[in-house]
Amino acid sequence: MIDWGIPEAEGQHYEEDVKQGKILVTVQGNEPHLNEAGDVLRQHGAHDVKTF
């Protein structure tokens, strides 16, 4: 995840969440599309939506 610009500590947090059975979704695109994807995820109950 470091290669994606995610800080190491944050990546470790996500790793622990996945080990606990939570789902991690990644999206690649330009800023308008990322914002739209984030909005869609939030509308459907996603938590901890961030852009890096």
C-alpha cells in the first residue's frame, strides 16, 4: 500500500481490518471519479473512505 501513497501505519490499520473480516476496496482514477466513487461507497454504508 505504500506504493499507492498510503502511509505505513495506515496500511497496517487496513491490514488488521481485513484480517478481522472487513472489506477493503481500492479505486484508481482521476480526482472527479475518485470523489464520485467515494460518494457512492458512502451512500451504501462504507466507513473510513479516504483518498490518497
